[in-house]
Amino acid sequence: MADRARRGLRLALLVVLLPALAAAASPLAPAAPDCVESLLRRLGWRIGSTALAEPQVHPGLPCARGSLAEAQAEGDLRIELPTRWDPARRGQALSGLLDAPATRCAYMFVLGDATRRATTALAGNRHYRFSALQPGWIGFGAQGARVQGWERFRSFGRGYRPLAANSSALEAFYRGHVRSECGVGRQVAQLATQRELYGDAGFDAGFTSGELSIGTFLTLHDTDSVLLGRHAGELFADGHAARTAAMGRQAFMGVPGFVFHVFDRSHLDDLSNQAENFVVVDVSAAAAQALAMHGGLEHYDALNRRIWELAQPLRGPGRKRFERLLVERDPQLRATLDPDQRERLARIEELLGDPFYRGFRIYVHHQGVRPVGYHIVRLLDRNPRTPYATELGLHNLHTTLYRRWIDHELRTCAGALPPASGSL
């Protein structure tokens, strides 16, 4: 089945790519041919020549690879242009390549690296705390919001935007004293990824303060937010990740999502853990293959339900009972289980041994970066009366934000903007 998926993806790439080259057009803004070629090469494309009359395109399957080096070693991202083509036709063809699926996959390697830098910095700030009990939705502590680079535009901490430099405002979450729940934590991680992608100079020049609004998700819809507001542009909806899984592991990089309770609120014991918002940080090859084989996340919602059912007779005293049993593997606690409970525990461990639970790594404020299986176990402790499901959120990483980044890189090359320290 994995082979069929790879063959289907290769065909899809060719179907989209070849007409783009033939038409020699791109939806992206026109750019200097030298800048286009330079950017494509930096993204990993190897551009050669052929004596044949038509271009020879070998996009390969970069989204399925673990790194750009691996993709190139597998022969991905290669194109040979006819030697008889004049510079204008060559430039048009390369411009068409900017919007090809394989180029987007190459960008996803850069996006994944930016996500990992951002989430590492956020997780490393021990002063960026989580609290369900605070004066407002977001809390900036004794220093206040303005001192840390933010200004309020909604009451009770429901909406803030950068006061001056965008990079300085994000620095408050890297190093400052801040509190928020995990929904804002997810927004901050998404914006911090853009900061890492552009570098501080590009991030400050490339986004307005309104585009970097943070707050409740409902608040964002009424702002210029580049995540979910008026400037978000084209949003991609793939809740069960069926299309994302078919693209390959790199298509998950930086994508937002949430783990949420299945039963209604009357089954919740800990409201502050009713859901966990996340961004995807890494997906192992085995996890990606499992997701593709099962067609996305819906299969794992059923497994989560089965894990929850098996766990019910294992409930007992202690706030972290399931973490101690399944994460820490506490021998003393395990010794207290009767034979039926030990059998159930073994069956849960077998289900959690699926590559998805171990290799699908997500950042959740303030749990840091952990496999998704850890969160399923953790929520057995916090809200044991309901199973949990996982979905991807709306995002524009591969649409609007991709095109904006490409345009920024091309304009920087042309000298319209100062070089971005975080760029390629």
C-alpha cells in the first residue's frame, strides 16, 4: 500500500509540474531570473541541461524523505532544461517551478527546521508558564505587556499585538515572564516559526503588527491575523490528515492541531486540560508510513478510544497514575496490579507501540516537545471519563505563507529588502 501511495504521489507531482513548465507561468510575482534560479538551487533543486527538445523533470518524492540530503541522495529535485532554449524561456520555466509541489516540499524542510528552532526556544523559557487561573487570557506578569513589547486591543487579555518591532515582541515568549494557555501557546509557536524562517530583519519588515495578533481564536478572526484572520488568505482544511498523510512526512512540519475530548463537558474533571493545542515538530519515517497506510488520523481516534476503554479498570489514586504506569514504567506501582490489570496494561502498551504514537512529535505549551502518545497517556490522568481524538487545524503554511516567503526571498535577492539572517 505504501508503494501505491508513492507511485500516486509521483504521478500527482508530474501532472502538476509538467503543465506548469509547458505554460512557463507562475501565480507568484515576476522576479529576476537569476534570483529565481538561485532560490531554487538553495532549496535543493539541481538544474542541468539536456540536448532533448523538452525539459526532463525528476521531482521525486521529497516530502517522503527525512532530510534534503536524503531527498537528493534518492535523486529527487532534478531538472534538465533544453540547451537550445534562450534565457527568457529558461527563466519562464524556472519561474513555473516555484509553484510546483516538489518545490513546496523542499520548502517544508526549511519550515521544519524553523519550527524546531522556534519550539526549542519556547520550551527552553522556564518563565513562559501555563495557568488556568490568571487575570486574563494572556498574562505578562508584573512588568506588563507594554514593557515586553505588546499592546492590548481586547479586554481581559483576549487580544494583543506587537507594540514596536515584531521580533522584540516574540522575544518576550523566548525569554520574558509570560503566562498563557496552550491555544495562545500554539499561536506563538506558529508566529515564532515565521520569525525563525525570515530572520529578525525580514520578520520585522514582512509583517504588520495586526498580522501577528494573539488571543482567543475567536478574536483572531476579527483581526488582520496572518494565521486565521483577514490576511490569512487561502486556508487548507484537512482535519483527519488524509491528504497530508498522502503527501508525506514533511507535509506535517509546523502544522497546527489539537487533541480534544470526545464526550461532552459533563465528562470533564479538569477543564484546563479539556484540549491540547499543538504544532507538529517531527514525524518519523515509520510514523509517516503508518499514517499513510491508515489514511490519516481517524484510525488513531479509534485506537485512542480502545486505549481509554482498556484503561478504565486501571484507574486508581494518584494524579499521575497512568504516566507512572506507561511513561515512567514505575516497577513499584506495576507490582500492585492484579493479573487482569497487568494483562490490560500489556494490551495498552501494545497499542501505544504503534509508530504514530512514538514518532509523531508535537509541541504543546507548556509540555514541550513530546510524542503524541505521551499526551494520550497524560490525558487519561487528567480527564479519565472521556477518550480523546486528534485533528489538524486550518492553516496556510503551504499556500499564503509559502507564497509570501518565496516573494520575500526573491525581493531580498533583488535588493528590495535587507538580507534576512534566518533565511537560507
